[in-house]
Amino acid sequence: MDSLIADGEILKRTEYIPFRYENSVVLTQKIWFGHGGIPLFSENIATVNQQLGILNAPVPPLFYNEKELFRITKRLLNRMRYFRSGIITLNVFAGESVTNFHLTAEASDAFTFPVSKQGIMLGFAEQVKFSKNRLSHFAFYNLPLWKTTVTEIEKSTFKNVVFLNENGFVTDCIGTNIFGVKRGELITPSIETGCYTDVLRSHIIGVSTDMSLKIVESATLRKEELVQMDEIFIASEASGIEWVMGIGNKRYVRATSDLIQVQLDQKLKDLAQQTTI
């Protein structure tokens, strides 16, 4: 049965009347589910509420009752028989006087948090990000830039690109955070760069610390330094971990990212089993 949640009510797709949101800001949050739970559910809802606060938009009443929202979301997954893993898409339509939302889900055949071992090519974006904009950490603010850039690289060999800020320092990629590995260090742009901050970012840093990697959150990582890494991967809750095969003529090994995925998947499994809200 193809169903969704609209303002807290589970509906068949045929019953759903789309919200009118011409004058609304649309927030989209991608949430991974798996291991019988939704391990980062609370963090994602907190991120949405933070964005609504910045926009001075009303918070849907159900967002104050996270336990009930979680229960309804799990009920939707069970109704659709999504028992392995997949992605929940939460769309929030933030208006001046009312905020509506709908929640959909898409299943995956995988049992674990996704990792792409095929390897992708990265380029560098022509567009520049600005480090001082407090909204640059959120997906809704970056979305026009991401969509424009996807169109620009559509006919290239690049699957994604690296953004630089006005100072020429590395920030992030389209919809993902970027991580480099070099001589026992995990290096990633700091939030001072104006990077997008996916919910998954802190968890990758956490498991990497547990693996005894030295963590470097750099506000001054230049593209020349990025190219010289031993290994590069990008990651988000929506797309998983993607190993970077190369940038230009430089090619990278694939080793640490696989180990991080194993540890991350175990952490998400533990969180899923603990998360009853």
C-alpha cells in the first residue's frame, strides 16, 4: 500500500491533497532508517525545529510530541512493509501563519548503512559559498545552489563537486560533507567555512575518533591540499558514504572509508535498538 503521512495522519497516496506552498519556505530533511529503527530521528527533528525557529515559522504541534511522531512514522514503515532500510523524506512547508508537513518513505534492499565502493570523480564548483552566512549550514538554503550546480555538471564526468568559500577554502559538496584521510588524520572543513552540516557529520567524526584517527576540522583547507590526500570520501544520511576515486588526474586509495562505514553502521544499529523515544 503506497501511503504517506500528512500533518500527522497516515493517508493513501490517492487520498492525499497536496499542500499549497507558493508563499512557504520548503524544508526537506532526509532521514535514514534501518536495523529495525530510525537511529537519528531525534537529531533530524531537532534540526528541522531549529530551522523553523530561524525562519520565525510556526512549529507543527506534532513536532512538540516527538514520541507520537516517531510512533506514527514507524507505523507507516510497517504498513508499507519496509523492514530493511531506506530513506524517509520529511517535507515541511513553513508559512507565515501555519506550517504543514508530509512524510514519505522509500525502501532499499540493503540491510546496512549504504557505502558506494565503485568510486566517483569530483570536480570543483564554479560557484562560491560565503562563510559568514548562518543559513549556509542548512539544506533549504543550499538547495538552489545545489540544483544549479547539478545542471552545470550534468554532461561532465563528475558525479559531485567541491565548493570553496570566498576565501578559497574547501567547504562541502552537493548535499554532502567531505572528508579526507592523510597519515592517520581525518580532515574535514570546519563549520567556520560555511559548510553544510549533515546530521551524519558528527557521527562520522565520533566513530573516527574511536578508531584513533586524529580529527582535524580545518577552516583553511585549500583545494591543493585536498587533492594531496591519501583518501577522500563524501557522506550524508541521504546518500551514505561515497568513496572518491579521483579529482582531475589524482587517484585515491579506498581503505579507511570502508572501516568507518563498518563502525558507523554498528553505531547506528546500537542507536536504532536504543531509540524508542
